[in-house]
Amino acid sequence: MESPFLDKDIILENDNSFAIYDGFPVSKGHCLVIPKKIVHSIFELDQKEYLSLFELVRDLRKILMERFMPNGFNIGFNNGDAAGQTVKHAHVHVIPRYYKDVFNPRGGVRNVIPDKADYLEIIEDE
């Protein structure tokens, strides 16, 4: 399998991973951190490769803070078809967030299942 990310401009890299801007960004500065080893899931990486991937996430955050001055971040990945993974080369989304970029950011990544995002409302209803 060939990586779908090979033709992108690299922002940052280390021995095992590289970072690029997302081709379909959901916010200003949305990036992907991608292992150089082509795997479907980040859980297929050995420990060194896995740690290297997340070291690059941390290093990329510093660059994005300087370039875009976001107020927060959502960081995550889609693992498997049921989770919405469409690209078969594992990657981590680093999504800068900005005050008022959505009406109500409460729940953050929990919004992948919208009815479960506001868990305090669910608890209060019980």
C-alpha cells in the first residue's frame, strides 16, 4: 500500500513520523501527524514509533501556537471503519480550536456521537 500523504509539504518530522496540514481542514491550522511506517492503526506501531508519533504531536502544538494562536486543541484519530476511518494509513488529527468557532464546544471529542456530548445534562436527567 502506498501512503496517500506522500505528495504533501512536510511541516515537521522526526525519525518515525511527519506532520502536514490537513487537505480538508475543519479549522485554521488543522494538521495530521502521520507515522512513516504505513499501518492501518496506530496500535500496530511498536513502542518507539508510537511514542515518536506523540512527541511530534507535542512539537507540532508549539508551532501551531506560534503561527495561529489558538485557544485550545482537539487531538484524536479515527481507528477502524466504525469510528469513521476512511484513510487506511493511520494518522492523528491536531485541530486548533478558537473561542466561538462553534456555538457550543462543550463535550469536545464526545461530539462524535452528538446525543452523548453533553453528559452532564444526561446525568442531571437521571
